[in-house]
Amino acid sequence: MIDFKEELRKFKPALEVDGIEEVIKSNEIKDMIDLLTHITRNLEIKSEGKE
């Protein structure tokens, strides 16, 4: 049988996980900025067409 307490005691998280988390967060922010920029440009184009 697996001794879960022993396995948990030996557990050490991978060092890359912290780095990946930061990259994902920064990419999410960049994606949101890209979306907002795209929406703003589309709204500007539509408003120019109505004038």
C-alpha cells in the first residue's frame, strides 16, 4: 500500500511551477489588453462610419 503521509512528507514542488504561473498571469494581462484594444478600434471604426 501507498503510505500517503510518507509521500506527502517527501513531496517537493517543481521549481518551474512558480515561473509558469507568472508567465500565465502576464499573458492573461496581455490578452486582455489586446482584446480591449481590438474592441476600441472596432468601436472607433463604427463611429466614424456613422458620421
